[in-house]
Amino acid sequence: MTPDVSVVPPTGGEVIDLGRARIRILEDGTTTAHRLGIAEITIPPHTEGPPQHRHAQHDEGFYVVSGTARFTVGHDVHEAPAGTLVMVPPGAPHTFANPGDQPLVMINTFTPDLYVQYFRDLRDMITGGRTMTPQNTAEVMDRYATTTVTGATANAAPLISDKEARL
């Protein structure tokens, strides 16, 4: 018997709207026996990412398709234009943002697929009436062996625009 092959068209996948970010799940682990999850993340201009955090049980990869991401790893800041690959092993503190004037699109990988459910849980938190504050985000992260980083350069609020941050 031939294993099933997954083909996700440009308008396919599971779309998760997190307000300032759009996550499109391309592979939720079903086809890969949960060894790999893949998402497309779209972040509008001038938008911070999640609080700086570290994963204990999965690797995370980011391939910048368009726009320029700013990755913060501990106290180090890296500009990542289109074509850049960032691989984050377990234990490495990191976050990302879109400081530019263009939308940021990245392909995000999770090995294993553990973190796919994190995005679903964030969506459910928002639809349940809770806002996406750093504290609420950290509570959801904790379910997936992920902790926020204190004492490092960390974003003040997850996935909000510079304009919203000034309000």
C-alpha cells in the first residue's frame, strides 16, 4: 500500500486568525506521523511577535518568504530578509517581529509537530474572550513545554502593531 501524500494548494490548509497574525497550517503532523508540522505565518508591517521564549521539546525553523523579519535570540538581534533560514534548537531563546513596511511571510516548521496545537489553542483562547496578552500567551505556551524568557530582550506584547502599542 502506498502512503498517502499531502498536497496543499495555495488556498488550502487550516487558517487560524490571531488578530494581527494569520497562521495557515500546511502540515499538522497527520501525513508525517507527527514528526513534522509546517505553517505559513503572515504578519503585518510594524508588528511585534510573541514574548521571547524557549522550547524544551521541539526544534523550530523559519524560512522568510517575503518581507524582512527581525529575530531576537537572547540579546542578539538578526535582520532576516527574504531567503533567510533561521533554525532554533530546543533551549534557544528567541522571538521575531516585522519592523518593516511590508507584510512578512514565513514558513515555520516544528519538529516534532507539537506546536501546531499551540496556534489552535491561541485561537480558542481569543474566541473564548481572553485577549492575547504576554501572560495569557505564556500560559498557552506552557502547555507545550515552552517558557517565556526573562532578563533577555523580549517583546513587550505579542503580535501587536507599533500603533496599537502606543495606544
